[in-house]
Amino acid sequence: TIGYAITVSGCPKSDGSRGDFGAGIADGAAVLMHSIRLSSVRTPGSGSRYDFKAYALVHTEAESCARPALEPLGYEILVRDVPVPLDEIRGDHLRKNVPKNGCCGEKEFVKLHAYTLTDHPVVVHLDLDTLVLKPMDDLFDAMIKGPPRGGSSGGIDVAFGDPLRPPTPGGPKDIDAYFTRDYNMNHRGMKHAGVQGGFLVLRPSQKVYDEFVSIIREGDFRPNGGWGGQGFGPFYGSMTFQGIIPYYYDHLHPGTGVELNHCVYNNMADNPRDKPTRNDKVSGNCRDGYNRPDKHDVCEDCRSRSLGEVVTTHFTLCQKPWECLPQDGDRIQERLCRRFHGEWYRIREDLEVSVWGRRAVDCRGGDRTAC
């Protein structure tokens, strides 16, 4: 059984504006869980061999809104505070600046509690605005049973076409995490790219969690050098999840984390280059080439992927489906966003009909009073 976790760090503000997770918590969480169900052993024909259990890691300040919204959907509510209180962070720069870093400040560290879900061999942490489109058994198999021999990727689409188990000092190591990077935050001269915070597949471990706690408590984040002065920051969210995860897997424990192809996993329909796309023609330098000079002018355009090739998607640039914003343009990103939004609504309808017992409504016919 695979553990799936989401994190709720705050409640909607009383003035009606959107909180940390937005007003769509129930919509996003319900459809996300059903997409997981459809890609699990519970759905005949999915092809998956794995069951799942869903958790919500809820910050102490968000329980009042998260519990009534998520518990009826089947999420187990785990109320958790930040791993290290602000006043216990020894590094002055981190302690003073992390509250306003990234989307959610130090509350973003609540995601790290996913490492404590040790009843499961693998845990997948996803943001609420993500959607699972295909089973991820190949990822789970390689973590649980070990990567395939002979240099095979086992069907896993690794970033840059790199080997699943790259050569490392002391020989190949077990895979302890999969992630994608957020190259939209890249800029020339940046030493390391941060991870995209909405997707992390991890091997749970209390020991690993305790190490993250020690790193945060030490607070060695430098203004111009990031974590440990090693170049993991500064960039958006670098003081929290987006920076500490690559610092851990790239620097402290190299060879144990695998960067996946972000066109297949966590696809956000983003422009791969640093200049605008006009009439479907890209221009500028590859954003991922800033960190991989050997790939400087060879970057895939994730917006050209077909829906059937995408394993998970993340509604960042495409915007949240439940906000019903128009996606009627004919630019390359809007065409893919329409497909992603259409799939979200297809899965929502399946949830309402097959799980909640509501009747299907055909808005194309005469029953427009129900639309």
C-alpha cells in the first residue's frame, strides 16, 4: 500500500480572499484522491498492483477548515506543527527571512512530515492542484524491489535521458526519492535548480526526517550561497522545501535521488525557454541548460506532449480547474491546458457518478437546467 499525502498550511482568509491553499480545497482534494483511486489496484483495468491510503498533513492553524473538508473525503487527518519552531533556528538569516519565503514560509516544512509515514514502503506527496493520470508502479517497483539490472530504466522517464542509477562513488545506491525541478525559476549563473514543490516520491524514514530537522535547526542558509553555502539558493522557495530537498539529495546524499522528466511527471505546460513563444515557435535559451551546459540548446517543450504520455499534471500555469478561468485561446500552452482541465472535469464527473451516486448530466442536450 502506497501512502499519498497532501499538506494544508492555512485556511482561507476571513475577507473572502484566497488562503494558502485556496477556496478549492474540497474540490481539489476530492478529484485528486479519485484520480489516485483510478490509477490504483482498486480500479479494474488500471493495470496497477498497488493500493493506496491518503493523508492530509494539516498545520495546527488549519485544522478548523481542513478537517471538516477532508475527513469526509477519506483523508486521514494528521495535525502537525512545523518541524522546528522559528525561535529554535540558530541561523539568523534563515530565522528572520523564512516566514516570508516562497508561498507559505516556514509552514512549507510541514510537508517533511511525509517522511514519518513509515507504515508504507513509499509515500507520494502531491499538492492539492495536481492530478494523477496514470499508475506509477514503475517508480514504486524500482524503490521497493531495486532498480532493474543492466542499466535499464525500467520504463521510467528520467530527466535528460540520464541513467536511472548514475555512477556514484562507492557504487550505485538505492533510490530514495524521485522529484522534478522547477526550471521556470532558473536564471543564468544559478548553481543549482530547485525542486518543484508539488511532486515528491519518497522512501519514508524517521532517520531522514530527523536529519532534516537537524538541518533546519542549524539554519545554515547563507544570503548569497543558500543551504550550506553550496548554491542551493537563493531562489523562490529556496529556504524551504524547494531548496532543502535538492540540498539533501544532490549534496548530502548524492545518487539517492532521481530527477524525473518534468514533461511526463508533474507536467505544468511551461515554456522551456527564457523568451516568449510566438505562433508556436520557441525562442531563447533552454532554462534547464543553465544547469546542464551539455543540454544548453536541446530542451523538450512539455507543451507538445500528448495527454496519454503524461503521468501527473500540476495546475500552476494552467490555473486551477475549479476557478473556471477561460482556456479558449489557441496558443500551444492553452491547447494542452484545455486537455488537462478536460481530464480534471472528466475525473470529477466519474467521482460524482460512480462514487457519490449522482446522475450524469449531458449539457450538450436539452437538460440545460442542470448545467
